[in-house]
Amino acid sequence: MTLSLRARIAVPLIGPPIDDAVVCVSDSRVTWCGPWKGRPAFVGEPLIDLGEQIVLPGLINAHCHLDYTSMAGLLPSPRSFTDWIKGLVALKSSWSTTEFGDSWRKGAEMLLRSGTTTVCDVEAIPELLPAVWSSTPLRVISFRELIHLKRGDGARDLVNNAVEAMAKLPVEAGGLGLSPHATYSTTSDLLEVAGAVAQKRQWRLMTHVSESDEEFEMFMYRHGPMFEWLKGQRDMSDCGLGSPVQHLERIGFLGENLIAIHVNHLWRHDAGLLGRNKVSVVHCPRSHAYFHHLKFPRTDLERTGVNICLGTDSLASTRRTESEPVELDMFAEMRSFFEAAPSIPPETILRMATMNASRALGKANELGWIGEGALADLIVIPFAGETSQVYEAILHHRGPVAGSLIAGRWAIEPRL
Ligand SMILES: [Zn+2]
């Protein structure tokens, strides 16, 4: 099956924007991307002229909890991170599997219509898989959430049982990974076992790391609200020895296959440890604003070569604004990031939501850009400006996309 798309402009990201461009697709891959004038002798049919629009790579949401989508606005504005987590745990326990499933599907629809084509999702309710995968054309990489607070063999059984169940799933429906939930909600035993399994199976790991000052305080100094809350239920012998990042380094958990979520609080050499170990970090701008965390340490991380991506996190930690509905939307995340750091070029921000994320997933050779051999995951948005302003136009795009192609098939038919 072939298809060609002509458009006012294509943004391949591996080269400069192309005016009057054509993108040729065969089955699930791009076979050519370049100027209409220099097109190959054979341009695959049908040829669709998108007119005054931009074709760009589909966005990659590097961190999400789709099953929490319907929790939007249900948790009160947090006085502290620990209070918020307690509220989330209580809310989760009151929900049925059906509610989580409906919530997951609602979130996937929001992401699709706002231009995401790949999502890295933390699965707290594994029973939803694989049915929810077949409910969406999105490329979903599902990271099985693992929480364990006590030392001992329980961790090994927990991981092995989870992996055994996951290995039975039809892998073609999505990629798989493990998500030891957070530094504070896991033990060293669990992290060690999960790290070894991920290494063996060549899976990615996704863990919340150094998200709040309360977690930082707990690991560094053995006190604070999170320490007080967890000390009766968690083995705290790993606290008082250094920062959350140092904790992961001691266990040997830092590596190229780790996608560390948030990383808002760094101790002296933490950025260097993450950079040296080739860890990728996901920043979730609207979730960051919701909790009023300290400024995201982007420059420290970039200086040591850390690959930074963007994610939505969940709607349970996204604030309602006057101007926009509360929806999972990577364009809203890019804009929120830009508002906090207006000196960063829009092109750099778009790369965080595309190429940087594909690198974090180990898929840099086929995802997050447009060119020969890339997966045909493309989105279309209207454009009426100057070519030199194309990245600004992308950053400020609002509302649904005008088309979405995933693996060479229309997930949203193009609006002409
Ligand atoms: Zn999260």
C-alpha cells in the first residue's frame, strides 16, 4: 500500500523545513521526503494534496498514566506532595477496573486528536491489557507498574510474575517495559531484580526519580513528611545515605535503558551521574507547574549530556486553566515548557517531543523524524505563515490536528 502527501511545508527534523514538499509512504514506512520539484519518477498513489498545511513527525509522549485520565479535577490542590499521593492512593482504591479502562481509552482519544502518535504509558492496572491496545491506533509502549515496600524475596516473585504475564501478551500490539514506580515506593531488591530482567529482555525502564522536595529530604536526611508517612510501612535502611539519584547509582539502576521521570531535585554530582550513565529524563511541564516544584534543572542536565524528553504525566496532576480544557495534549506541554523557559528555540522544544523521545526508547533510527526508512507516523496541522516561522507556528498550534498517520494508516483522516 502506498500513499503520497504534498503539503505547503514538511518539517523532517533531520534537515531544514522543506517548502512545497512531498512525503512518500509505502506500507508502514516513509520512502522519500523532499521538495515536490525534485520528486522521484514514481510517487506512490494516491497523491493527497494537503495544501496550506505542515506535515511533521507525530509527537511522542514520553510519560503518561492513561488510566488516571478521568481523575482530572478530582484531587484537591495539594498542600504537599505526600498528601497528594495519599489522596491518589485512596481514589485508586475506590475505582473499579471498568472505570480505569474507560479512563484509559478516554486518555488515548485525547492524545490521538492532539497529535501524539506514540505514548509511553505506565500501566497500574495490567488487567486492562491487551484489550485497551486494540481500542486505539496509537503506538503504545506499556510499562508495567511495580510497587514494593518490604525487603526480601517478595520483590523477585512480584517482578517474575509480572514479567511472565506480560510475556504472554501479543507484543505486536505495543512495546513493553517495566516501571518500578518511584525511588520512594520501591526497595533496592525490587530495583535490582527489575533492572536485571529489563537488561535481559532489552526492555526500557521508567521510574519517577527525585520528583518532590519531600522525597529528596527523605533520602538525604531521613526526615520530612514523606519519611514520616512511609517509615511504618517501608524498609527505610536506604535513607540517609545520599540523594535519590545516588541511591539508584549504588544499586546499578542507572543506564541507557532508564527513562527517569521528573528529576526536579539534584544533589552535587547527580547530573554528572545521569549523563555518564546515558539516562534519559522526562520533564512533564504542566505536572511540574501543578506541584509548584523548584525550577526544572534543565541546564545542569543538558551540560552533562542528559537526553531530555517531554511527557504529559496524568490529568490527576494537571491544573484546569481558564483558556484551555484539561486534556492530555503534547502541544499544551510544549507551550507550558516554553512559558517557563522562553529563551529556548521552539525547534529545540519540538525535538524534545519527537527525536529525543525516540532516542530514549532506543528507536532513534526509525521514529521521531521524517525521511527514508522512518516509520510513517506523521501529523498534519494548518499553516498560513512564513516558512521562517514554522517552528513557532507548531509550538503555538491549538486544538485537534488536521490529520494523523500511524504506521502508514490514517488514524485521523486528513482535513483538506
Ligand atoms: Zn507519572
